[in-house]
Amino acid sequence: MNKSHLIRAVSEKTDISKIKAGFVIDAITDAVTQSLASGDDVKITGFGTFEVKTRAERPGRNPKTGEAMTIPAARVPAFRAGKGLKEAVR
């Protein structure tokens, strides 16, 4: 499912126009992004938790030259599925 499929599904389920459904999807993704950027988790009961994890600095190799290098530490977004989502997928 891509964004346009999601917009169509939300539009049909809520009986609103596709344009308004698009605004809703954009607002949700913006809110999640801003929350994660500020370091807060986003918990949606029954669905899951979006969080920011810290990946430690680690050794690696440049695939082009084979030269050893250090990959710097980074903050990365992560998602943990909730119980309801896990049960629905099983």
C-alpha cells in the first residue's frame, strides 16, 4: 500500500473527500516526524510505538575501496508493533 492507496482507504472509511483525507494523512505524518525529531516517542495504543534509537559508532569498510573506516553514531527512527497489530497480522 502506498500513500495514494492509504488516502483512498481513509476517504472511503470516513466518508470524506480524498483531498481532506490527504490533509489528514499529511498532518499525521508531520506530527509523528516533529515528535520524533524533538526526541519524543509516539504511542498509538493497539497499533505500535514510533521511537528514536541511537545507533553506536562502529567499524566498517568502504565498499568501493575496501578501506577500513569508522561509521559514526546516528539517531534512527524505529517502530515497535503493538499487540493488536501483531495479532491482526498473525
